Amino acid sequence: MTFTTWGQVATHTTTVEASPAPTASILTVAAVGNLRVGHILFIEVDASPEQTAITAINGDELTVSPPLSDAPDVPGSVECFSEPVTNEKLELSSLWAISSTSALSANPDAGMRDGTRVQVTSGGGIYRLDQSSSATADGYLVLATHSGVGRWLFEIGGNLWQTITASQSAANGGRYIPNNSSRVAVTLPASPAVGAEIELVNRGTGGWELKPVVGQTIREGSTEYVFGQQAQSNATYSAIRLLCTATNQFTIINLQGSITWAASGAGYIMGGGNAGAHSTIYKLSFSTEATSTLGATLNTTRQQVWGCNSATKGYTGGGTNGTNHTSIEDLDFAAETSVPIAATLANNVRDVGAASSTLAGYTLGGYNANAGTYLTSLAKLTFASETTSTPAAVLAAARLNHSPVSSSTAAYRLGGSNNIGTAQTDCEKLTFASDGISAIGATLATGRKQYAGVQSGSTAGYAIGGFSGASAAQTLITKFAFGAESVSTLAATLNTGRDDNVGVNSVAKGFSVGGNGPSAVIEDLNFATESSDAISATLPAARQYPAGVSSLAG
């Protein structure tokens, strides 16, 4: 064998022997040489290289893991990549030096060979080229191609850093240098590989933010952050390094400079009334607590509407503008566009309570103005198919003007009004898994209707404001603990009584928006401290009876 040295990484080349016959996990090689336990191997299987690692050496017999897809070729080459040991010189052949990943992308596909080692001089790293890999499962870096479907570089040694000026999703093992006068957002990989690291080193004055996707957590010390929260830094030379330690679980293992954690996403106020029904959609940014008006509008003006949301879309439907509606309209959170969907409601329903699970939205009860009937029925909107159905379960009695609160497993109707407008104290549970309705023992201290409902994860829901029928609009905030299914009254209150208001919520706060008057005021509820105050922002125009939907994505 010929040995030579190259930087921090090198290879040892040998062959697989025919006897004894190799298996997917055990093979005999012609010469062990400098091979050691832990070394990464590339072994030819059906004339294509596969990656594995040495877990044991017994004479000239190697045990490897993970197992190969099949027994290796006989004879077949074995290449080992490793950090050099003192005085050790290993072979490095077929090294292709390029100046940048753009230079690699510009080369015609005909010049590419899987298994080629590539040195990217601008990144200081050495990589292995593989055009046939599955990017989401094991890809290190995906590059555009000259004409093909994609090229993947697997790290052998060194680092490949990318300067980014716009927000993007990170790749497994991605290393990024944000450089912009505005904040650059990096979203964690949707399918992270255990052991993958993500690194950011800031260069721009705008800073960066790092966000998990649905179902992911980021741990900093003993604190765990979830989807709907994002790490932010404005320091020009701040840096962060994360390790994926288990499926969808990341831990911060290195941090330079300080970071802050902020709520991501926004609440959207759709339609509503103010001297007639409206089609306007307002946005409340959770991170800045500022409001704005979307360019998109509802297709139909409507008030006394309901709202529900998936992770990617909000929906509103029913309501009235003098004509009572069965139509449903969406709001795409990423594009901030709105269109009617094909599905419709079975009833022309208004003044109805709505709740959301991760898979579907539900309406509970309400008033069918065309028929003049008060409803006990449910309606279900399945998010994936955007189709509606009518579950068999019904409420114990007709209820309207309520705002259910939802945990991850169930929604709870708290009070509402009956068919003659009297505020009620009873509560019911909708179990998402079965679409079943059941009574619970908890009751409200006083009858409540026309309040705003918000929820803090799977911990608690809150009924904010509302009307009892016996007095003016309420400042009361009632807490419903999901675990105990119990009701209590917070010491905190709204600054001003509100009814016909709507609720939206981030991970950290709930917000009571608008209300009878109509009003443009927004008051918050801090979930951690259970304190409430008006925020400085107001709606661009006053609204009552609108729909509220919440997006936790940035």
C-alpha cells in the first residue's frame, strides 16, 4: 500500500477476502494495517460504496455496524477515513479540490462519480460525494445539480460553513454564518438524525433566531423549550451549537454570547362586526406584540363566526352579514393568503363555540338562524383532507356563545348560553380520540357567555371576560386546570370589562382581543405569572364577534 498525508483526514485502503465468506456484519480483510475500532469504513456492496464503522477487530476479521445492506463484494475495496495518529500516514486518493459548493454544482453530472473525495477550500473540509443517497435520512448537505436530482456531501473531516442572508431550514449537520442587517431565522431539520449537530456563528448586525418544528424540543440547561418558542441573539459574533440527542430532541452544548427566548408565531383576527360585518384580517405578532393588517381578506364579510386552526392553517366559517353562511374559509399561515375551501357546514351556524385538536377542528352547538333552532350537534373539519363530518355525539343541551379551551387530548365547553339567552355554569368534555361528549363535575362560579377562551399548552385553559346576564361585561378570568378538570378564579382581572371578545394565544401568553362596544383594546394573560394587563398595541379598527386563530410558527 502507498501512504501519504493530507491535512487532518486520510484513508487506508485494503480489500475484502473471499474466504471465509463475508456477511453484512463480519468480513475478513487482506491487511488490517492501521485500521482501528471506531474507524469509518466505505465498503463496496453491489459495486456501490456503503458506509459503516468498525466495532471490533479479531485478527484480520472486522465486525462492523450498522450492518451493510448485503454481503460485500468479493474481492471488494475497503476505504477507512480517520483522524491521523502520531507518525501515521494514510493514503488519500482521488481527491478533488473545488473552491466552493457553487463550483461543484456548476460541474456537469457526467463528471461526477459517487465515492469521490471532495475538498471544499472555502470551507476547509473534506467530504465524500454521493448522488444516490436519501437526503432526509442521512444527507449531510444537499447541493443543486447541473442537471440531476441532487448531490449529497458526507463529512469526512473539517467543516463546511455556509454564509446565509435569508431564513431557511437547517440540514442535518448544517453550519451557518447568518449575515444580514435583518434577523435571519433558521428552523431545525424536520427529520433530524440522532448525533447531528447544528451550528450558527453570527456575522450580521440583524442577528439570528433558531426555531424548533412541531414536536421538537430544545434544552438549555434544565429548561426545555418547544415549538412556539425561539432562541434569539442580536450580538454580531454570537454563536450556538446544538446536538440532536434523541428523536426530535436537541440540547445546546455550546453557547457564545447570550440568547433570549421569545414566543414565535402570531394571532389572527378574522372578520367581526363594527357597524356591519367585515372581511378584514388583522395580525398580532407574538414576538413584538404589534398589530398589522393583512393584504388578504375573507371572501365574504361575516361576524358572529368561529375559528379553529391546524399547525399550518386557520379556518373560519358560518356567521352572518345579514345572510347566514355555511361556507368555510382558510388562512394559510406561511403565505398569509385566504381562500374558501370546498367543504361546507351542514347548518347555517353562528354564535358557536369552536375547538382544535392537532388533526381536526370542531364546532359545538350554536344557533341555526335560517331554521330558528338552537343546536346540540357537533361539526368536525378534518385538517388533512379539509372535509367536514357530523360526529354522532351531541351536547346534553343546546349551547351557544361559548369558547371551548383545549388540551392535547380534549376540548372543554365552559358555560355558554341556553336557548333563551341565559348564561350557564355547566361544563362538558369533548374527547378528541373518540369524538365523544361527556359531562364533568366542574362548574363555573357564575354563569358565563360571550367570553374569550385561551389555553396554555396541556396545562390549563382560561375564560376571559364575558357576560353573566345579571350585570355589565365581566373583568373576571377563570382558570380550568386540564389535569384535575377543576375550576378556579384568578386574582388577576381585565382592566376593563369585556364580552364578545376573542382569544388568541402564544406558548407564553393569551390575549383577549376586541369586544363589545366595539373595542380595539388588547389585554394579555401571562401564563407563568397569571397576571394580566393591556398591551400598548390595539387593533387597527375596533371589532366584536370576530374569529381568532393562532399560529405558533415563526
